[in-house]
Amino acid sequence: MSRGEKYNQAGLQSYQDWELEKAIVAFKKAAAAEPDNAEYHLNLARALARSSNFHEAIQALGEYLRTETDPALSSRYERLFSSALDEVESALIEGMRQLGLSIQYTGKAIQMWLEYRITIGRRPLRVTKPELWSAALAYTIVKVNFVQIKLKTVAEVFNISERSLKERFSELVQTLDLMPADYRYFVGDQNPLDKLVEAAQIMEELDQRFMED
């Protein structure tokens, strides 16, 4: 196994374990060791996107495009450098408006779409009906933020089936490893996860005191 591959494997493990800083360092070392390996640059972009560092993620994608030999993949990722809205984003903005959601929610949904397109890596991206992805992004943001809008309502606004919406919602949750009140996409000032973290820290301290002589 080459030095670059060793760093890449370490990065993938850290990425899987949500140790994103360690993953980024490992992928940077892998790319430095083998700068012509497109996979390492793409993995670095994925880790940066997951940590919401989209500026550096786009830079990493630039290096990826320099080394990628598959024209179909290159073409897909080149679109991320465009400042124009794509069909999914255009439908998303209109649908979010109809759902009565603020620009903050819309911004988070667009961010989610960017992260998803980077995170899927070499997996194919099929956008035969943009409204389906738009609806899934809107519904996922709604669920993350505990907004009381039903799946049926979202499906009706975007004129898609509830079943298809559920499928795309599950795809986003699994690929992005989302959870309720996910810090990346939560809009409110007080995230309920903060209280859970605080409670866990208190329990750990109490447990340590309990075990002390």
C-alpha cells in the first residue's frame, strides 16, 4: 500500500467516525503524497463539505477536476462552479416561498444541495424531475428544524408523490448522516442538542465523582 493510500484509508475511517478535522488532515496528506490521484482530492472535498467549509471544498474540487479522467464526472462537478441557479434550486426557492418558509431556511436547503452533490462522490446523480429533489430538500430542512409542515403538504406544493418524497428524504438523511436539530442545518438560535451535550457532560462529571474515593 502506498503512502498516499495509507493516508486516504485513515481519512476515510475518520470521516466515517465524524472526526472531520483528522479526516481533512489525512486527505490533505494523501493528496500531497499523490497529487495526481483524483480520488484523494474528491475525498478531501467531501470532508470539507461535511464540516461546512464550502470555500475550501470548492478549492479541493478544482484540484479534483485537474486530475479526473472521467468526462461525465468532470462535467457534473464543473456545474458547482456556476453562480447561476440550477433547476433544483429554482424550484426550491419557489416552493419554500409557497410553504411560507423564510430565506434562512431556503439558504440552508441550498447549502444542503451543495453538500449532497459533493458528498455522493462518484455515485451517479439523477435529476430527471428537479421538483422531486427540491421537495426532498425542503422537507428535510422542515424535519431538521421541527417545523410543523406535513409531508403531504410539501408533496402537494411541489406536485410530486408522497412515496417519491419519502424515498428522496431517506436518501438525503442517509448520505448526509443527518439528525434532528443537525447543527449544519438548524436555523434557530437555541439548538436543543446543546442541552443534550450539556446534560451528557454533567452526567459524566457526576459519574466521575461517584467513582472517586
